[in-house]
Amino acid sequence: MKTSFKQVLATAMVAIAMASAPAVAADKKKETADSVVTVYVSAHGGSSMAKKVNESHAEMEAAGWRFVGLDIHSENGDTEGAWITYTK
């Protein structure tokens, strides 16, 4: 699948804006190492990455964490996984 740099950049900007909106509206408490965590979800292993991301969101939400952002990890044009950041 070919995607232009402009499409990727536009998609990234929309994702950042959507992910940042709740953080801007949230109270301004200081973030510490104990209140932010980033987990890695692999795109390999036989099940879809979207399913793994949804499962991660459900587990983290049940434990009291709130989604902050998601960064896709790709190498040589192949999706390898994603880093997902949560905060308490």
C-alpha cells in the first residue's frame, strides 16, 4: 500500500489533536514516573494488532489508567507494533 507523506502527516496531526484534547482539559496535576506508563503491543503473533490494542485499553482502563497516546512502530515499511501510553 502506497501512502504519500502528506497523508501520513495529516493522519498523525489528527491523531495527536484527538489524543491531546483530553489531556488539555484534564486538571494540571504533575505527572510522575508512577503516573505514566508506556506498553508495547506487537503486531506479530497470529491475532490482529487492533484486537491486541483494544484488549490493552480494556485491561488498563480496568486498572484505573487513562489512554494518552499511541505511536506505531514500523521498520522498512512493515508495521511491527505500537507503543501505547497511559496515565493515572
